Amino acid sequence: MSEAAIIVNNVSKKYRLFDSTRDRLKEALHPFAKHYHREFWALKDVSFEIPRGQTLGILGRNGSGKSTLLQIIAGIMQPTSGNVTVNGRVSALLELGAGFNPEFTGRENVVFQAQVMGLSRGDIDRKMPEIEEFADIGQFFDQPVKTYSSGMFVRVAFAAATNVDPDILIVDEALAVGDAKFQHKCFGTFRQFLDAGKTLVIVSHDVGTLLRLCDSGIVLEGGRVHARGLISQATNSYQALLFGGPTQQGDADGLRDASDNATAGKVGSLSVRNSKESVAVDSCDMPLQRQGLDDLCSARLSYNNSETRLGNGRLRILDYAVISNGELEPAVIPFEAQLSIYMKLHFVDDVESVSVGFAVLSKDFVYVHGTNLHMQKKPLLKGHAGEILLVKLVWRSKLVGGDYFLNLGCNQITGNKDQYLDVRRSIAHLRFADTPWCSGFVAEDSSFKVLERYPASP
């Protein structure tokens, strides 16, 4: 079996452009085959390879040939010259509306797409509940897609494209219309896809996303390969095209950007209160119900129903709450606000050496900040079966505005190993107020000063 998932060899694509429908008809009927069209080469001699299990980002200005290239790779369009070799089952999520019949329901379109990819009706029926759950559009799944909003449409299209077990996934800017929670869910799917050793091809203008997802990249300009190499080199070349500056050429083989493991931010502090203690507290200071063993997390306004959960169940996180500057469950968290994050923990068994912590992620799964008792070298917790523990973490955020997601977790530390007790990833969706004076993830202090002014030497 070839080590390359996709081989693009000297691919060119020519279109015939007419000034009017009349000119098109005149050319078709002319007895001496007179030309009334202009030639336009959307692609010219494009070549590259994508190894199995790698992610390629394709960048370029509007009209550079990106979408045409993806359609040729997906087999939707034939090149004028050259050829493409694809080793594996391909699923494509192209421009909004591609491949879907507007008169069919979402379910009917999913069935049609899966049959085109070669799945049997039995396989489709087995996968349908998972696709329907991922799309999460309720009763509209059985309504004609012509009634869908753009967000609903892309939910169904993404669910259909990623849940048919493809070897290669092609995505063309399709996630731009999704909301923050759905985009976060999609990036989680991308991570699972890559962890399984599959191949991903993404067209996007979002350089930050490509840096975090891709191994290598190519830049198209005027239908030709302008630059290719590591994704960092490709994005530099793309930025130079947009804003001017030097470009970089490089080898097409690359390694995934290490920013996936980046962390930043201020370390918080943890305090613990046993629910059996008779401590008088203000109601705003204790927003969790003391009694009961029901899981109440889903009732929170910030709860993300696409959370994932890991652990052996010996300890359970039953509830959480977020307070910002005294406001419970704020719609927007102000810059430099003090956050209090509460957790209600239930010890199902006797457990000791418990580390409790949290992490904040961007919507494309970059760990921006995280901490726990073990990392802070603080005393670890222990509890007896049936006991409830209320935990409060205080953290002052300097996050740049935008959408983020909150992980809450409890691990048992045994030697140098961590054992998951209950880890609830992306349990909450948090929105931080915009900070227009800086960019990135974290707004740190900075200053600017003119040191000297003097005339240039004659």
C-alpha cells in the first residue's frame, strides 16, 4: 500500500469564459468552430503529495484555485490535464450546498451521500443515530434542507461527512458559519480523526487554526503553487502575499505545530469546604446545592452538551458554577475579572491522593491555561465513601476576548501516574469580553517608549 494518501501530479484546470449566453450559443453553432470565449486557467501544473496520517493546509487569496483543487481531489471535477491519485475512501465537506438536494430532508441527504461513498443500507442505518445526534438539529433533521439556516445545513453536512468512516477528509471553509459550540465539537472530531492516523486536507483563511491542526501547507497564487513546506513556512508566505514581506520556501514534509501543548495565564488558588461543616456563608458564595446526589451540571446556563467524560467513577463531579465579579453564570466575563469556579464532588468510594483542577481551552482545542493541586504542590484531598466535598477555585483571567471552554477534573495521584476519577472536558462554554488593544490568547502588560530622536547623518 502506498505511503501517500494523495498524489497530485501536474494538475491543470481550464475554463472557457463567455461574455454572454449568446456568445456561448454562437460558438456551439458556428460552422467553422470560431471561438467566442476566453481561456481561464484556474490551476496550472500543480503537484504535491500528502503522506498518510498527515494534515495539509491550503491557503491562498480569493480566486487562487483552492476550491477547484479540492473538487478535483474529491473527484467532483476532472482536471484538464494531469492526474490525481487517492489511496483510500474520501469524504468531502465543500462549499455550502455542494452535493445536497434542497428538496430532500436532512436524513435523505445523509443516506444519499453515504450510498455514494459505497456504504450499505445496513451500515447507514447503524450510523444514522450517531449522525443525527452530532447534527443536533432536532425535528428539522426530517425537514427539507431548503428550509435550513446555514448553521443547520453545515451541522448536517459535517455530521454526514465525518461519520461514514473516511480515510481522507477534505474541508473547504465549511465551519465558518457554525456557532462556537459546534466549531468546538468539530475540532474535537478533527483531533480524533488525526489520532486515528487518517488524512485531513483543509482550506481556510484562519492562519491560527491551520497552525494548530496542520503538518504542512501549500500556498496557491494565480492557480500555481506559490510556496510549500512546513505549515509555519506556508503561513508566513501567505501573510507576505497579503501584507508584503519576505516569503519562505521549504520541504513539503513537516511536523505538527507544538502550540497544541501551549499553556498561559495566572495560576489560581484552591480551597475546600466539607458539606457537613456548619459554616455560615452568603448565598452568593455558595451557589451549589448541598444535599442530593443528582448530576445537575446540565441545568447550568453555560453547560456544553457536547462535553466528553472520562474516569473510573470512584469520584463524581455532580455540579459546578462560575461566578464573575459576584455575578452567577455571566453571559460575558469582563477583562481581568475574578472568577470563582465551584465544584460539588461525591466520593463513591474511599479515595485518597485526589488532585482537583481545571483547564481553559480555545474553541479549536488549544490549552490556554490549566492548573491543579498536584501542579501547585498543594496537599491532595481524600474522602470516604458517601462524602460530599465542595471545592472553590479562584482565578483572575487575562484572556483576550472570545469563546473558550472549561475542563473540570479530578485525578488520583499514585507515584508518578495520574488515574482519572472524573474528568469532564469542555463542560462549560465561557465568553470573555473583547480586548481590542491586543491579540492572541492572553493580555500581558507591555509598554512603548521613544528612546531618542536625532537627524540622520549627512
